[in-house]
Amino acid sequence: MANEIAQRGAKEVILLIPSFIKMLYRLVGDKRVLLKEKALLLGTIAYVFSPLDFLPDVIPFLGQIDDLFLVALVLKRFMNSVERSLLLEYWDGNDNLLLTIDRILEYAGIFLPKGVYEKVVKAAK
């Protein structure tokens, strides 16, 4: 039952991928963002559009989960180096950005092996 709820929730946030990509692209063009952060943002955008993913996008649902998880991790890490208002300035999604990122990371904890999840999320904080 909890897994079904997580799948439904994950499907909802997958629809936000275009808003996340637009936000990342806008951040790359912002002069307040450090060059090394821009490189990370560009790498994330490239990964999302790349046909060579950890889980290929042709696999329905799972193919987008790894993209979404990466975007959420990068943004969670990014929040530690910039003002949150900068992120919110470029966010077009209807949902609260910070809550959405936390929800994505929570869903990822359900779909990823526990050891992998803990290592990756702790590295992003």
C-alpha cells in the first residue's frame, strides 16, 4: 500500500521535470551562481537529456526516477551555497519547491536500496 502511494506521488513529481530543467537552465545564466556550480547544473541537464542514463528513459516511470532524483539531489546541495530566494526566483512549478525536493528524496528512499540512498543523500547535504 505504501509503495503504491509512493509510486503515485513519484508519478506526479515526474511531471515537474520540465519545470526543474527550465529552472536549472535559468540558474546557469545567472551571474550570482559560481562557475563550479554552473558546471554541476549543466552536467545535470546533460544527464537528463542524455540517452545514456543509469536507467534509460525508455523504461516508463523508472527511466525518469533517476533523472528526478539527480535533479533533487543537486538542488538540495545547491541550496547550501546560494540564497533560497534565488532558487525560488526561477521556479515555475505550482508546488512549493522545497517541499517538492524533500518529497522526491523521500520517494527515492523507497525505490533505491537503503545503503545507496543513505550514502548519496548524505553526500548532498
